[in-house]
Amino acid sequence: MTPTPSRAKIILAFAAVYILWGSTYLGIRYAIETLPPFLMAGTRFLTAGVILFAWATFNGDRVNSLAHWRRAFVIGALLLLCGNGGVTWAEKYIPTGLAALLVSTEPLWVVVLNWASTRKRPNAKVLFGVLMGLAGVALLVRGGLNNGRPISAPALAGAIVVLLAALAWASGSVYASRRPIKVSTSLASGMQMIAGGSLLLVLALLTGDFKRLNLGAASWVSLGAFAYLLIFGSLVGFTAYSWLLRNVTTARAATYAYVNPVVAVFLGWLLAHEPLTLRMLAAAAVIVGSVVLITTYGSDHTQPSDAIHESECPTPPCA
């Protein structure tokens, strides 16, 4: 029997994923104003990964199997290269709020992927919660977030890329839950970010981001946004999400995608002077209600069969 994580730890981890990741959409937009997107994202994750990996190694954690690195590259490719990289690129063409709304389809993908892989029909409350969350997203869109204007070809391409990015993130989340890297959370997060960051830098090289980099022309706003994304989006937020995947069900961890749009809309109102209507507030209430349903559904409070708790990995780490 392994000890159950404390309620306080779970609440703090969800707060980090819900609030901090909701703010990263705006941070990405500011960062890529004067920094190439794939180069910015790759540098952000590689730097954060090296810091976490070094910290974990300093505390005695070790990687004892090449299989751990193989899993890290699979997870890093799905979550960071395809998931975050797709969203980062798309934000050059679509608003941050719309990007967050499209990413909110990720919990639906998680439910579908789990259903397809296990042949086990989801709990009725889960399905209702997912539909309720999507209904809340629809209310937000109808509330004027896209200002009722027809979408341009680049914006349409960006929207499609974000939807595919949400599918990739869901796939990576399910894979990480079922095939975890059985080391400490810090070490696993560092490995995944090193892998994903390296792949993003390769993509940056192939797409010419290195040639487009001009630090002399980079604004302090972009550089400050990059620092914020590095510290709060990567070091804090990604580590919290990796920890949640080990300690709660994947469907519960994925509910951040319903809360992030609410945070993104609020920050748009607060910082970018975007309208905040009663319809939007009602949509936010519906979305939060869907999160409550999914996180409390039925009796499914157990962990995925292959998942482990951080406490199960003393030094040296689990094999």
C-alpha cells in the first residue's frame, strides 16, 4: 500500500496547472512578438529541463535505463513538440482566448482515447461533464470572443493546428499515465522537457528560426514573457502536471483545459481590455461546474494501474 497524497498537495498542484497555465497563453503571445516561436519554446523547455534534471541528480536521483529516455522522448514529442509547439506557432494567427478555447477539447480526447484503448465505457458523469464543458466553451464563443468576424485562412490553419495539438497533448497524457517514467517527479519532468526542448530546437533549425533571431530587436516585454514562461509555465506548471498524472486519474488532470480558457478570458479583460459580458460569466460557471463533475465522478478515485506515487521512488529511483 502506498500513502495517498495529501489534499493540500493536490489542491496546490491543480492551482498551478489551472491558473499558471491559463496565463501562459498571454505569455506566449507576448514572447513571440519579437522572438521566433519554435526557438523560444525549445529554449524555454530545454533550459527548464536541464535545471530540473541537475537538481534531481544533485539530490541523488539517477536514470538507470535507456527505456526511461525512450519514454521521455515519446512524451516530450507529444506534449511539447506537437502540443505546446503547435499552440505557440498558432498564436501568431489566432487570439490567445480562442487558442485556449480550442485546447479545451483535450479532456474529450482523453476520454475517447481511454475508451478506445481499454474498451471500457466512461462513467456517465464523465461524459456529461465533458459535454457540459464543451457547452460552456460554446457559450464563450457565442459571447463574442471572436467578435463575430469570419475567420481568415491563416487563422483557420492556426485553429486546426491547435485542435491537433490538443489531440497530441491528450495522447501524451494518456501514454505518460499508462507508461510512466518510474523515477522521481523532478527527474521525469526534467527528462521530458530536455527531450521535448531538443526536438523543438531541431524544428526551429529546420524552419529557419535561428536565422530570424535578432536579440537586439527583442523587446523587454518578450524577454520578460519568456522568463515568466520558463519559471512558472515550465518549472512550476509542467512539474505540477507531471505530478498530477502520477497521483490522480488522467481525466481529472486534463480538466485544466476547461479552466484555462476562463483564466485566459479574465486576463484578456484585465490586461488587454477585452469585453467581459454576462454571457461569458455564465459560460465560466458552466465550465467550472463541468470540472466539478469530472473530478468527483462515481467511485473512480483510484490511480491508473501503471502509475506510481513519488513516494514510491526513493534514491536510487525505481527501475
